[in-house]
Amino acid sequence: MHCVKLMGKSLMARDFDRQVAEIQIRIAVLSRYTALGIPITEAVG
């Protein structure tokens, strides 16, 4: 949640194509943080 707050609520870019790129970058960053938070489980025995 801290990462979401750091990225802000509004888009910085004015051009539509750059806004799309900005959203894609935000999604990639959030996906990476989600992947880091998922535990890797291994069978024991």
C-alpha cells in the first residue's frame, strides 16, 4: 500500500500515449511488489 501512495493518485503526463505508458509502468511495479510478497512453499519430506 505504501508503494501505491508513493506513485500518487493522478497521472503526470498530458499526452494520451504517455499516460498509457505511465499506467503500464505503475501496473508493472505493483505486480512486482505483489510477486515479492507471495511466499514460495516447498514440500518437506
